[in-house]
Amino acid sequence: MTVFLTPGDKPMSYRQAIKRGLRHFNSEKAQWVRETGIVMADPDYMAWAAQWLTDNQQNEQINLFNHGLANYRKALTRLVQYEVSVGRDEVTEQLETGEFDEATGDPITETVIVVSAVEALDATVEQNIIDEATGEVTGTETVPNPLIVADEAERAAAQVVIDNTPASVKGFG
């Protein structure tokens, strides 16, 4: 059997999959040539070649699945990042220092910042207005913050990927 891909593998490019498939094909075909001489007339060889075509279609489907899985995971990773228009709160934890309070015997703890806070970006920014003829700044205008616009576009694209991902990919461990 010449199925060499499994669901969850790193996806291969089309060219990589073809090259790997041909290596498998040629190595197995060499065995047939050694054992049966001219293989085209051998019914066992013909059955093997037909199975190869079936297996190759299965490899292609698995590779497409793996591409979908990689894209799905990338989209999920993008959506769990904080929104730049909202910011992020600081997260702290109490960790034991390994020392104990002599009076009570309780462990001494200290507060450690696990995730630092990030301030929300301003919704709008001032942008210079440049005269095209002279190249001089003639004033300013208020525009939506380009970082927020880009963040929202990336989040929307990630959500489209998630929405269009088949259930079989979403349910993969």
C-alpha cells in the first residue's frame, strides 16, 4: 500500500506530495521489474498499479485535509489574540517563593505578572494631508486607526476560515 500521509501531518505542497509519491512508486515498481521482468502484461502488476492510483487519491485527500487543519489552527490562534481596539488586562498569579513565615509557618508568596496589560489603541488617529502638487503638509485629518482596521480585517478573515472549515477538520484531535 502506498498511502504515505496521515491526517494531522504537516501539509505538503502539491509538488512535494508528487515527488514523494513518485519516490514510493518507483521504489515499489523496481521490485516488480526485478521479479517479473516486463510488468505490463502481468495481472498482479496491473492490480498493484490500479491500487497505486486509489492510494494516490487518498494521499491527495489527506493532504488537502492537512492543509485545512493547518489553516483552521492558524485562524483559531489569530482569534484568541487580544483585540487591539479593546486592549488586554494584566493577569497575575501568586507563586510560592520557597520560604516560610517564621511566625505562622505559612509559605511566603509573591505576585508575578503572567500576562502584561496592553492599552487599547485610539479608534482614530490624525493623519497629515499632503498637497500632491507641492508635497507640503497642508493640514491634518482624522482617520480610523490603521492598526485597528488591519486587526479587524485579520480577525474577520480568520473567522471566515473557521466558518468554512468542514466539521471533520474541526473535530480532529
